[in-house]
Amino acid sequence: MDGRARNFLVSVLHFDDSQFPVDDRGVNMQEETKVERSSSSSEGTRSLPPPDVDIYILHEQRAGRLVLDPAEARKEFGEEIASRLKLSPDGKYVLWPQPTNDPADPQNWSENRKNFQLFIVVLAAIVPDFDSGIGVASLFALSRQYHTTTGVINDLTTNWSLFLAGWSGIFFVMLMRRYGRLSTLFWTQLLSLGFLVGATFAPTLKVFAAMRCLTAFFGICAQVTGLYTITDLFPFHLQARKINFWTMACILSPHLSPLVFGFLIARASWRWAYGIGCMYSLGVLLLIIFFLDESMYIRQSHGKPISVTPKGNAFARRLKDIIGITGVRAAKADPSWREVLLAPLRIVWRPHLFLMLVFQVRASQSFIPATKVMARQAVAFGFSIGINVTITVFLQSPPPFGFGFTITVVSGIYATPVVAVVIGELLGRYLNDFFMVQKIKRNKGVFEAEARLWTCYIGVLLYVFGFVVLGSALQNHLNVAAVIVGWAVAQIAVLLITVPAYAYCSDCFPHQQGEISGLLSLARTLGGFSVAFYEVPWAERNGALQTLGCEAASFLSCNGKVVIYGPIFRRRTEPTDKGAGCMTRAQVVTITGTIKMLVEVVAAASGVRRVMGNTER
């Protein structure tokens, strides 16, 4: 390894090769670390932390494994530390993160104030996909306006806007971590609104496409803000329920605009639909300006947590918070730009996170040539985005390929995913809490992050059933009731799968919720970005049943790996004593094994493509 390569590994991954003494022949002299395969109960038998432990960041030091039962906390931490821990109002759970004595700490805000802040963030999370979905509702009207085909409109505007939205989310997470949530959200939503106005009055297709892409680029910040806000405001035992509510808005938003504006576009110009979208974005922007508070609170400050909110005149303080002066002043010391820029790279290699990402993007890209296996969330959420973009083509295209429905009928059918997502939210709310409580009871008051993923098994069964029924209905032109049932079941499954994914990653990386949100957003948007390119041509050639059936099979083949291997991966990749993120030999072996498994998956996918090609010939 030359000097430049070594320096890159050291700077990006905190690779500490001093742990691997090498002789003159380059042979590693350290014995290979044995894999810890003890049960979760034996994992809890650790030495007691020192009395001067910082309880405000203890949940980050023990990421993925938290003591929630007060009685178990006394056994594990000792009476001195346990007596300092604050409990939930009912006394059942230890609060993580621990609230400070500072009234400015968002964990100390009243429940009404917290819920109202979350409500604003949820409304903002609807904006990016809601604006993107207007293009789905006006697809045929846009093709007539600009004298081109629906395929060109989809490829040039919808697909590329999704692509840009995925990458921009990571960039805005960096700004939020350094300068705060409020000012970043304000400026991005202001710019997004301006470009949406430009799309509304665009005279040519090129101008329209540019405005659509820029709207998506800035608008996605509203979605990646949600996980940050939830973990800033709410204690650990309530976070899954709040994530469920926020994720419902993200999944619901791309279906709302086709439902609402399909009826409008059938009777008026598509520009009215975009105009109403501008009005909604303006309303959200006003809520942000007048009511949203800065929720960033720095706890990693040597036992002295500090708020980034300044004191002084209320109007001046509010103005400084919104335009970013407060955030710029607070960012002078912590965190540094180096830390912010390298944060996504320092967590994306962790096997348990990487597998979660693989579960989401792999299937959406494994059946098209010259693509790479990349991420997990895009399988579940990516196919959801893809089918939302393409189903209007299936339903409105004339027979024999499509159903030949009018835009009014298609708009009515778009009520299916809206109702399904609400049902999924109700199911997920109680399922996630149920598995959390059961894990705490069985594990003697200790919660491990992998318990989040048991909800995925229920979601996977529903997902496969829904996609197979939907594919059969679209291919064989079954009664529209079959389309509704298949699509509804699949959308319920998407919510049941997505919420545990976000909650699990947040539990494992409690200091990098923004990076987690950005990476998962990138995974799902890249998956949805690719689906619209190949789904309709594939269905035209081989039928919708094969298309959606293969998507469901690919998703099924990925499930379960993190539930089984997650604890091992998490323990192997814990920060070492030499510094956060340093890689031990066991961690290197784990990553090598993960890469080997992914290579085998790619080879298997290539074999499937060859078999499909031979069958077609």
C-alpha cells in the first residue's frame, strides 16, 4: 500500500494499522480476534462505568444496546450513576438521551411544543415528493404541451429530479449538522419554492426540466430533517412511534398529488396544479418562519451541554435563528468541517448499515445491465417510488398493453395507496412498540437494536403478496379491484419495512441520525430513479407479472441477514479505545466477508439475467 492510499484510509476510516504489527515479510503478527458469539445476556456483563461517566452521551457510547429498565440500570451502572438517571413520567423507562437541567434542552420542552414542532416537520416532509408527484398527474398533459412522448417527460424530469434529490440530501445533512436545522430548512424551502414557481410558468421543456430538477434538489432537505428533529426532541422509547408518523408522510406524499390533481388536470391546465403546489409550499414556509424552533443541542461538550439558541431580544433572536447567524456563530468550534464531510464515509462501511442499504437498492438495479449492487432501502421504498411513477402508464395506455382508463378514473385509483399508508401507520405504531416491549422483557430490561427488524418479516410477506397480485392484475387485465388490493397491500408493507429500517440505523448510530437519513434517502431515490427506466419496457416485453414478481423475489432474497448477523457486526465495528471509528482486525475481516457476499449476490443476479435472456431468445 503506497503512502497516498494509506493516508486516505487513515483520514476517511480512522484505520489504525498500529494494531497490526508486521514483520519484514509483511506477515501480520497479531492473532486473529475470535468472534464473540455470546448471547445478549452475557453481553450485558460488563465492568461498571466510572462514577464520573458523562450520562449525557452514554447512549452514544453504548449504541445499539440500551438499558431501559430502572432496576437493571442499578445493576449495570451502580447505584451512584443510576441515581442520577432521569426516568419517564410513568417511571417505566430510563430516558435516553438524558435530559439536562437546561430549559433550552429540547428534551425538556413540553409535549405540546414537541408535537407541534414534529407536525411542522411532517408537513414539510410532504413537500418534495408532493411536488414531484404533480408531474405524475400531469404526465400526459405535459407531453401534449411540449409535443413529446410520456417516456421523454418521465426520463427528463421525474427520473432526473429523483436522482438529484438523493445526492443533495447528504449535502444538506452536512449543513444541518454544522449550522443547525432551522436555517438550513428555511433557505432550502425558500429556494425550492422559487424554482417550483419557475416550473409553473416554464415556456419550454428544457426550462421546465431544469426547474423541476432544482426544485427536487433543494426540496429534499425537508425529508432528511425529520430523523434529526425526532431524535432531538423525543426520548428513545418514543422515537419509533414518531418515526412511524414522519415516515407515513414521506410515503404518502408522492401519492397525494396524483390523487388530488388528476381530477383538476382533466378539466383545467396543468399549470394550475403546479400553482396549487406553490401555495402549499408557501404555507409550509410560513409555518417554518413563524413557529419552527431550532432543535439542535450540543451534548458532546465535556459534560457541559450547550444550546445553540442565543439570548436577547425575541425578534432579533428569531431573525438570527432563521437566516443562520446563530448557526454560523455556534459552528466556529464544533463540529469541524473535516468531521462533517467525512461523517457519511465513516459509517457507510459498517456492515450492519451497509446490509440495510443493500436490502433497499439491490433489487431495483440487479436486473438491468452495467449496474452495481448498492443499497437496501431502495428495494422496498424504491419500488414504491417506481410503481407510483409508472402505474399511470399501465392504467392510461390503450389496450392491449394498458387498461385505457381516463385520467379521472386513474386519479380515483390513486386513493388506494393513500388509504393503505394510513392503515400501515396504525399497524406499525403498535407492532414496533410490541416488539420493543417484548425484547426488553426477554432481555432483562435491556433493548438491542435488532429487535426493531422483526416487524420487517411481517412486511416482507405482505410485500411479496401485494406485488405478485398487482403484477398479475396488470398483465392479465383483471378487475380493477385486483389492482387496488395488490397495490394497497404492497404500500402497507412498505411502511412496515421502512420504519424499522430508520429506527434500527438510528439506534446503532445515535450521533449520526442526519447521515443515516441522507444515506437511506439516497438509497431509496436511486432505486426509484432506476425503476422508471426499465419497468415499463420490461413489462411490454415479458409482462407485468414477471416484472413485479422478480422485484418481489429480489426483495425477499435480501431479508433476514441483518436480524441474524446484526449483533455480531455491531460489536465487531464498535469504536475502539484508540479512537472513534478505528478498525480492528476483526472489523477488517467482517468487511471483507461482507464484500465477498455482495460479489456472490452480483454473480447470482448476472446468472438470472443470462437465464432470462436465453428464455427470451
